[in-house]
Amino acid sequence: MRTTLAKTAIVAALAPFALNAASGRSLQIEGKAGYLSEWEVAGDATADPTATDTMRGRVSWKHVGLCAVNGPVEKSGDISFRISGWGPFARLDATMSFEQSQCTYSGSFSGQTKGTMDCTDAKGIPLTLSIK
């Protein structure tokens, strides 16, 4: 009986991600990054056909801080991430690449996550992401 309940809970927790991946629909990514939340992060990702548990897509970073004299700086790049576990044990492992930088993040996940990422040129950068 307990095994059946556990399996049902796992299926229910992973169903939204499985349905999105199976149908080819994309997941929307939104968030903020930076010590003062000065970067808006937006993008989308779909299932990677070469790795069944990985999502890949494009992501853009827009600087919304006050120090942009000639308008906001925008960067675009790639994102790949994997969501593992379920419920309170779910984790997000993500890599974002743009220009000559690469940033990695790993933390707990429940539709959104908040923590710090490490980039090639800086460590411990605050990051908040929502993936739907």
C-alpha cells in the first residue's frame, strides 16, 4: 500500500514536466540575477532529444540597473538544466552560457528556486528563477 502511494506521489509530482517534454512544448524561464537583482533573466527550453532528462533552450539577460547610460545592456545565450527528485527533495542543476561566460547553479526546486550561482568571472551571484 505504501509503495503504491509513493509511486502515485512521484508520478503526480513529475507529470507536468513529463507532459511538457513529451508534447514538445517549451517551459518558460523567468528570474532575476545579480547582487542588486539588476539583471532580468527570460527564456524558454524544450526537451533535449539527446538526453531524456535534460531541457535546453535560449535565455536572455537584460540589465535593468540604473547605470545603463545608452539603454539597457542585453545578452543572449543558452541554458540547459535538469530537474531531479520530487516534492521537497527536487533539485535543479542548470548551466547558462553567454558570450565568454558560463554560469552554473544547483539548488532545491519547487517550480522556482533561489540561491547563488558561480560564473567564470564571479562566484556567489544571487539568482532567482521560476520555471513553468
